[in-house]
Amino acid sequence: MKDSYQIHSLDQLREVVTLSSQQNRKLNDRLYDYLDEHSKRFISESPVVFFATSDGAGHVDVSPKGDAPGFIDILDERTLLFPERMGNADARNLRNILENNHVSLLFVIPRTKDVLRVNGIAVITKAPSLLKRMISCGRPAQLCIEITVKECFFHCGRAFNRSHIWEPSKWPESARKYKINQFSQSVERSVDDCEEAYKRGLEQLGEADGAY
């Protein structure tokens, strides 16, 4: 049975999400195909970015990446250098780029309700000169992703405002260990043992105290 409430066309969508000519003009005015001084500064002060890719079949994946502020190098107004560091070796984002080189980045700065979105075209390189300029915790990057900027714009920060994400008084009373609990169950080891193994892994990577 067909669901009469499903949206199947742009016309149907616009019946609900209306867009005036003035709104459309404002949206276009904030859309850049390069990095201006404000977006460059935002990137240089951001310690975390959400990196979205998809494979050739359109399966999408989003991965958080974090390091010292400015860990993504701004080569020029249309080029970013993104370090890929040692991790779980799944390399999902990298595998996706090999099939579909379109990527999207969402930059965040703690306590700031602005969000910067950058869309572009990515290539993966192991050029020694690039890896050496992206050192963290005493180690160069394992690989480098060079991103050519196609779209750059500041996104509405209402999600942060509505969620109170930067307000400690709204945070959960305790920090639950979701991943550790799940992992301990699957390997039939105690939570303490799994947490200790995780800490040893961070120490081996030189990341026990973070990146800075």
C-alpha cells in the first residue's frame, strides 16, 4: 500500500519547506567556492571535524577527526591538507575516496555555536613533504588527503542552541562508557580490563594525554 504522506518530488517538498526569493538570495550569498578570511580562521581554531564520504554505490559514512586546533593545513584559499593518522585500520573513509572522491567536512569549535561546512574533491597522497608538515604526538601523518574546495559556507547553529551541547549544566550526570561496555560483552572480558587495554593503546600511539 502506497503511503500518501511520503515526499517524492521537489514540488512536494517545497509545499512544506517553502523558500522565498529573499531567502534563496541569502542562501546563495553565503555560499563560497573558496576559503575567505573568516572560514580560514575558523578552520585554524577548530580541534574537531566530522568527515563525510560515500562509496561508489552511495553508501555514506561520517567519521569524527580530532587533533590540536589547526591540524588541518590550509595550503591556499582552495586547498586543504587533511592528515590521516594511525587508527583501527578499517580505512573506511579512505576506501570510499578511492571510489568516490566527493567529500564533506563539518568543522566545530567548542563553546561556539557556528558551524562551518566545506565540500570538495579529495585525493590521497603519501608525499613525504606533506606528511612531515603534519606532525602530531611526535609522529608524521600516515597519509594525507588533499581536498580541493568546491563549496564553503557557515551553517545555522540552531542544533547546538537547541541541544545545549556546550552547557555543562545540561550534560548527563555521569559519563557512561558505551563502547567499552559493548566491547567487554563481545570479548567476554571485564570493563576494567578493556578500558586498561584501550589506555595502553593510546600510550603506544603517544596520545595518552591527547594531542596537545
